[in-house]
Amino acid sequence: MLLEIYSTFKTWFWNEDFWLPGNVTWADLENKDRDRNDLYPVTSDIIHYPLFLALVLVLIRRILESFVFAPIGLKNGLKKKVILEPSGRPNLILENAYRTMISQSQNQIDGLSKQLDWSVREVERWLRKRTKQDKSCKLNKFTEACWNFTLYSVAFVFGLSSLWNKPWLWDTKKFWIDHPHRATVDIWGYFIFQTAIIWSMIFDLFIDKNRKEFRLYLVHHINHLVLITFSWACNIIRAGSVILFLHDTTHILLEASKTLKCLKLQVGAQVLFIAFTAVWIVTRCWIFPFRIVYSSLFESLRVYGTFPAYYLFNGMMLMVVFMNLLWSYAIIKILVNAYLLHKIEKVMTSESEDPKTD
């Protein structure tokens, strides 16, 4: 009975009239010759392999943070996190609630207040102080930045080696020519690895507590995960691979800047952040919307016209464009504030050093 329901749902969900152009069917995407080194994408591959690899990445992160990155940070003067009791007395109920709450809702705080016979203000103060302890730990920020830098560097090198000799990296019109496309071994591995990275980041969101932009990060990762999964399943792998590679170029500079900032190497951190901002604007605000999204919206029409999934894919990419604009605003705001703050400090310093004259 359950198998019949699943089979019916699967047939309904993967309706080729919705997901594929009019001149392509699922039968056209079947791999009849499994001995080839280039095969049509298989949907199950992008679901099963990345989940397993994501768990491996989460484990590797914990190992590297504990035995490589943390010792480097400690050697450079960063302090270990020492969990002090915010109220001056042990409270296992609040500590457990802090570790399990993704976000602190008012209903949860009211429940803890009644359970402990504390005022709501006392519970909020305890949670606020406990959150501040985690945020103030430079060593945690350093190890996280080191891991992200390592992960994105591997992904960037993987993508560069996989795409460098592909003609569609340089000519977006070739995203759609000769569709459907086969995935070579390197492109297959690149998609699997990138999807695993996204899954591992979703897992880490739930492991790392009280991240300020939790919901924004979660929506961002889920949108990317859905986009990459459907682009693989529906054989839009050329455009998908370039999008993934394009978004990796900025991450390396940002995480490198964070590591230097944690080590108080301000000049290097500022130079890298400026470089990151420049690369971000070029890749996220110009190449992605005006080359990639434009190609998906208009150049693809010349090959196979519109179909229902065309609107879904492009709608999701426009959502990525919108989120990139939100991030761009935040990045530029940080730069402007940092510049103005530096300018004010410089003026105040020069005024304090000038002798007063009558």
C-alpha cells in the first residue's frame, strides 16, 4: 500500500511535462551504457551521496578544529572558552534550554520563568549573559573561520580544475546547446561535493547555537540546496556548475579576513575584506545577475522555449539575486562604518596630539 502511494506520488511529482522542455523526456535521460565516463545525471546520486559526505565533513570539521585550528589559535594568544554561570549559581535547566533552543521565543522564556519561579527579566538576563559568553570567544570564531576557509578553498580548486577546460565556463550560450547534457566524472564529483557542503552547513546551523542570522542563513542554504538538486535532476548542469563556482570565489577571501581579524592582524584583515568586497560586487552583483541569470531567462528561450520548471528555476535564481543584494548592502554598510570610524578616530587622535594655543 505504501509503495503504491509512493509510486503514485513520485510519478505525479516528477511529471516530465513540468520539469523538462517539450523535446526531452525522462527516457532520454536514462543511462543505457553504464561503462561510459560521462553519464546523464541520476537524481538519487544528488540525494544519497551528499548526505553521507556531509556527515563526514561535520566529523572532519570537529577533528580539525580540535587538533589543528584550536592549537594554532592558542599558540597565537587566543583564549579557550570558559563557561561561567551567568547568575553566579549552577542552573542545569537553563543551560540545557540554552543548548537546545534554536531561537529564544517569548513562550519558551515564559515557560522557563514558571518552571524556575524566576521573573521573566531574570531568565532573559541569564540567557543574554550566556549568549554573550559564546559570542565573546575569539577561539571559536577563529576555528570556524579556518574550517570555512579550508572547505571553500578545496571547493574552489575542485571547481576550477573541473570547469577550466569546459567551453560553457566562458560562453553562457553553451549552457543550453546540445541539451540534454552528460556529466563527466569531474562534474559529477563537483556537484556531489558542493551539495554535501550545503548539507553540512545546515547541520552545523543546528549544532552551533544562537547564530544571529539563523533564519536568513537557513533560507539561504535551503534555497541553494533546492536549486542545485533540481538543476542536477533536470539536467541543467552546465549553468548550475558555473553558479556554484562563481559563489565560491568570494568565500575564501572573507574567511581569510576573519582569521586575520581574530589574530589581530588588522591591516591584512582590512586588505582582504576590501578585496572580498570588490570580488563580491563583480561576481554577485554583475556576473551572476547580468550574465548567468540573463542567460537563463533569455538565451535558454532560443533553444527550447518556456516550460513550467523554467519559471521555478528562474524564480529561485532571482531570489538568490535578491539575497545577494541584501548581503551587499550589509557588506557596504560595514565598509562605510569602518571607514567613518577610522576617520573619526584619526581626527580625534590628531586633535589630542596638537598643543592648545591661545
